[in-house]
Amino acid sequence: MSGIIGKKVGMTSIFDADGKNIPCTVIEAGPCVVTQVRTIEKDGYAAVQLAYDEKKEKNTTSSLKGHFAKAGTTPKRKLVEFKYFTEEKTLGEVVDVNLFIEGDYVDVVGTSKGKGFQGVVKRHGFSGVGMQTHGQHNRLRAPGSLGASSFPSRVFKGMRMAGRTGGSRVKIQNLQIVKVFAEQNLLVVSGSIPGAKGSYVLIEK
């Protein structure tokens, strides 16, 4: 598995050869620098650590300054490890969008938009009580019965209830790469990906 760190730019649409309008997401992918190479002999597993997005040196801790200096690069904001990298990588090597070609299928990992504390209608798609008949009052968006009586005298784990919504790690699989703009470090993938504009995403091949 290969991968790269990127940033969500926004959405657009592209017409294909058949004249079909495809909704697409534009991702600024890389360039990333290899800041560490994990080996089975030393670390017990094989992985490649990539770093992305420039960061001010005054906002970087001393230990991380040394970590980046060893790789011969400037401080970066985002560090991610990718296991089972398909190609052998060396410290300080640059990984960019040339890792991908048009037509490839990729998985994109991002952090979904946080919605705050939400009720069951918005969070789980409950339909609510429905019509206000038979004397019902202010129960339209209520969760209803939880199904627990004298037995089992508790609420089952995993019961769908109101709570904090969004802001979680989400992976969207099998998105096709429609365009690659190597000069601008841009990837255009079909469909939508989680997260707000400017949020970090991982593109896994």
C-alpha cells in the first residue's frame, strides 16, 4: 500500500468523454518528505513516515527540529506513517502526485465535519413521532421508548441515542482519480470526501 498526505481544496464537476457530469473533489496532494523509515529489524514493523505542510521553526519543539534536520528538511505540520509502502524509500526522499495515474482507484481518509450534540433525528435518521394527534405534545423529534423494562432493567450497549455527532475518522473507498495536475500538486477524485475545506486527508493507493 502506498499513500500520500494532502489537503482538501473543494468540490467541482468534470464532464467525461461521454458527456456525463461527474462530481469531483480537488485535493492538494504533497509534496511529502520521507522523515523516517521503519524496519522490521529495528522497529518490529516496516513503514514509511511522511511529513507534509510547512511550519514555522519557532512553533516547533526542539526534538522535532532534530527529527526534521536528520531528514534534511524544514519543519512540517503533519506526520503520518504508511505501512507496506510498495516502493523502497530513503530518508529525505520526496513523494508527490506522480505516485498516481489517471484511472487509479484510491481510498481517502479524513475527519468528518463536527456537528456538536445532536438529537436522534439528525444523528441516526429517526423519523420522529409523526403527526400530533391523540393529545401528543412536543414529542415530534423525541427518541421514544428504549425498550428496557423490569427485564433487563438496563439500557443495552450501543443503543442509538442523542450525542456528539461528526468529528470522527472516516474512510471513503474506491474513488477514481479523474485528473492529475503534477505541476500544481493537485488530484481530482470522483465523488465527495469527508472533512471541511483545508482539512488534512490521507490518500491510500
